[in-house]
Amino acid sequence: MNAFWIAVIGSSALAFAIKVLGASVPESVLSHPRILRINNLVPVALLTALVAVNTFADKTKLVIDNRALGMAAAIVLLIAKAPFPVVVLGAALTSALAYRYF
């Protein structure tokens, strides 16, 4: 067994142990108001970070390209209270046109 498989099995065991520990947390701890607020904000923060990284990163460099224009179009459409499909299509169209012509 080489180092790769030791790392795979070790990380799998660690992930399983963390999952078991998370499932064994008592309900009284999970229903605390501060924990509930944190649990509501974590998905928003993770999704925001994912969008930012996918919009402004190209491997190891920060870039501003057609994806940033698409994001700007989405923000403008959201401020204008456009329906979600219109926001998605507008951002995709803006990004595609910027990619094609710039």
C-alpha cells in the first residue's frame, strides 16, 4: 500500500469520525440561539466565497474578465428586481457576449 492509499483511507476515516461527532452533539447545544444564527449564515458565506472565487480567479491569478461582467449584469438585474430566470439569462448572455467580442 503506497502513501496515496494511506492518505485516502486516513482522510476517509477522519471524515467519518467528524460526521459521527457532529451527529452526537446534544440537541440542547444545537438549539442555542447563537448556534442557530451561525448555522443560518454559514451556507450564505460559503456560497458567496464560491461565487467570488469562480468569478475572479483563474488558477492562481486574480482576473477581471467576462465573468465579472456577467456578475455585474446579474447584480444590476437583481437591484432592478428582475425575476430569477431573467437574472440568470441576462448574466449568461452578458458574459457570453463579452467573451465573444472582447
